[in-house]
Amino acid sequence: MTLQQTESPPRGIKSTMMDYPLTLTHILERSASFFSRVEVISRLPDKSLHRYTYADFFKRSRALAESLVTLGLKRTDRVGTLMWNHYAHLEAYFGVPAAGGVYHTLNLRLHPNDIAYIVNHAEDKFLMIDDVLLPLFSKFMDKIKVEKLIVVPTNGGKNTTVPNLANQMDYEQLLKRAEGKFEFPQLDERDPAGMCYSSGTTGTPKGVVYSHRAIVLHSLGEAMPDTLAMSHQDVILPVVPMFHANAWGLPFTATLVGAKQVLPGPHLDPESLLDLMEREKVTLAAGVPTIWFGILQALTREPNRWTLVPGLRLPVGGSAAPESLIRGFDKFGIRVMHAWGMTETTPIGTISWLKSHLKEAHEDEKYAIRAKQGLPLPFVEMRVVNEQGLVPWDGKTMGELQVRGPWISRGHYKLEDSENPSVTRDGWFRTEDIVTMDSEGYMKITDRTKDLVKSGGEWISSVDLENAIMAYPKVKEAAVIGVPHPKWQERPLAVVVLKDEFKGKVSSSEITEFIAPKFSKWWIPDSVVFVDEIPRTSVGKFQKSKLREQFQNWKWQE
């Protein structure tokens, strides 16, 4: 099956519907018209809180759009943002595309050389940066060329300039240039609005360009009851950085529905987040499993310290969340919502929720379903393919997940179709995630293509093993990698971090005996290595490439 081509409408009856463009400008104007008194709260580097309303947000976003045009911003020019989650970054999310430009989020956790590469590859015209990140900027400033460096004052007037740099200006002074009479340009919904690069775990980072239409449709899909059920009644805390896949679209969707937003800045430790969640009565907070492991440990350690909103929802993605994490939060009346997506899917592709007839299932079965990545959002089509072709929906047969839809990337920036191995000939995006699909349509990630362990010609899911090991009460974290083996090609090696109180008190056999009832004997790791920490990528995922490099010469016992 191939993608349908757009054709001229047939002769005869025609639709009477307006051809109304789906652009971010509409969401921006809506926020001021209907939700002018709703707050947007930002925690700054000194932990002080910046508060203002959507009315203020609209005025400042429009002022940013006007000022950028005055500076020389042309249609589709890129504006890089090197910023934490706060009010000015939200203004850039809307003000830049409303002016006809393209906001381009930069991952501040990457190596300076990678940031420089991305700025140059995207050809950013301007760069907006938090003053607290100027020391990072100094490490790559000589490697890039931008016309203006716009410094956002977030640190009480400290470190607000780069010595001897002529093309810099203060963000607040830039906004004061605006006259307040700016008319937003008429935009096509297919115009580019935003840009983000993959984290570059394999090869150089690759750029994804989002259209207004993709972001608007994604926001509508994300707000649906069987997705994240976001509404005006919510208080939204995106722990996931705004430089990571649009903060999973939460800033756009929250603005669309007029929800109160709480932006956490750089302080993402469990205590700081829990204090913020309690103070602002957060109802939905999203982040990677690493964040929620820390939150759960803090709640378990001091169960009476924080009073959180009953029914608090925690969307989790970025990597698979073990069933133990979901069960752990249930004890506190907090609901983990497992999701899947990637930079190329704008990013939400699936969310796990129970169909009505499954609510009567056994508790263990319900938890097993909730631990899957779930069902696709409307308009996201999915198929699973292996060497034999399309994979049956039997919940067992593994294959690569391929997707398509109105907010799925058809390739990468500056790569011609012939250079885009990520897209199949018939128009499906290859995710490189190895998954199964069950008879109900629930998708479960079993691994990344590069992380599968191939032992004796058979595949072993490192994710399944990791989740099982992390269910052991004495384990804090676990990663499983394939290590070369003289007989079986590869064998799984478990790299385990124990909870502090159990360090030095747990044996390898204790771990393998715990998981043995859940797997075939040949799946069980032959060795368990205990370490103090597992290396992570810039977005908090286990960096298995470093583990494979570290243990590539592992000596198996005879």
C-alpha cells in the first residue's frame, strides 16, 4: 500500500468548507482571547518564580515576532534557542513561527562541537541563549556564524554578556523595540515552524523540520481523552526539556487548551520537582523514566513530606518504563501513562490506556498492558516488518516498527530522497525500534535494532530483561547489552546499579534467580556486573554504546 497522492477534486458537488490554515498563530491569539488570566509560571536558575499570564505571554510573543522582523528575519529563517524551560523559551516557540521564521531548539547537553555542527547545518540566523549558558556558548562561539546573539536575562543581571562580542543584545531590550501594532503575516499551514535534531546516537545528528499543520494536528491529537486528556482544568509541568522533541508537544497543547503551565528551569532534582508540583498543584507532569525513578524513591523515602494532587498523571517516554515503576506510583495514587514517540514523530505516536473490556482483566494482565507503549493516536498508522514481511499481531513475533501520518517526518533536513534510508519506498518511516503487536493492537518495544542481543541465531530483548531486573526491590537501575561470545556469537551481560543500602550485599545469582521464572533459560544473562552508575545520553537514555565499548573484551567463564 502506498500513500495516496493529492488529486484535483472530481467534477460535480464540492465541499462548502473553508480552507482555513492550521497555524500556530491561531493558538497564540486564542490564548489571549479566552485564557488571558491563566498563569504561566517559570522557575529561574536562582529558584525564584517568574509569574505572568497568557495576556502577557501574547503581548511579548507578538513583540518578539515584530522585533525579529525588524532585525531582518525573513520567511523560513532559523532562530536557534539554547535555553531551559521557561517563559522566554515559550515566547520563542510561538513568536518566531508567528513572524514566519523557524524556531530551532538546541540540546544544551550535547558536546559543544555537536552544538556548533547543528547550528551551522541548520544555518541559524539568530541565536537566543540564557545568560547562565554563556559559558557553554564560549566553548563553540568561534565555530559558528550567527548575525545576532540574543541573551535572555534569567540570572538577576549576572553574566549577561560575552566579552568583546559585538553582535550581542539583551532580550528584554529587543522586545522594547516593538511598537505593539505588528500584524502577523499570512502563513501557509505547510510552512516550516520549528526544527529539532536527533540526539545523534548513531552518526551525525539529523534535522527534522516541523510544519505548522503537523504541530497543530499533533496538539489536537495529544489533548484527546484517550491520549493525555489535557484541558483548561489542568496544570501542566513539562519536565522533559523544551529542546528535546518539542517537550513532547506539551507547551503547544497546553497553550491550545488554555492550561496553566509550570516551567521548571534547570532544577530537575526530585526534591525541587516535588516542591514545585506541590506548590502549584500540578495535575500532569511528563518526563523520562530516569526522572520518575528519582521521584518515586523520594516519595518512598519520605511518604508524608509532599501532598500532591490526587490522580496526578505522569506521561513517561524516551525509554521503556518497567512495570515496577507503574506499580510503585500506583501506591501513591499517581498514574503513570506509558507513551512512545521520537523526534521524527513530533513526537507522540502511541499512548497506553486500557480498553473498556480490559478493565475487568486480572491485575497482572492490566499491568502488563500498561507497561506496553500502547495504541497509536488517530491518524498515526503503524506496521511491523521483519525479513519475512508483515508481522502478525500475536504479541510474540518481533519486527521493526514503521509509521506514517500527518505529523510523521518523511525524511531528514538536507537529505535527498535517495539519501534517506529512514523512509521506505512506499512512504513509511523506519523507526529502528523492534516491537511486537498483540491482537488488541497494543505495541510493545522489545529493543532498538542496534541493542538486540543475537545469541545462537535467536534474538533476545534487552528491554524485557532490564525491566525484569529492575523489578527486583534491591535494584536501582539495570542495562543489558550483547557481548561477543566464542560459541553463541553474543550473550547478554547485565550491568546493574544497586540501591545504596544494598551495595555489596547482592550476588549475581540472586539477580538471575529472581528473573529466571519469567524467561527461557537461554535468555538469562550469563553474567551480572555491578557498577556505581550507568552512562546516559543527553536526553537521559542508557548509553549502551559506551557499555558495549567498556565490556567488549569481557571474559566469559567456561
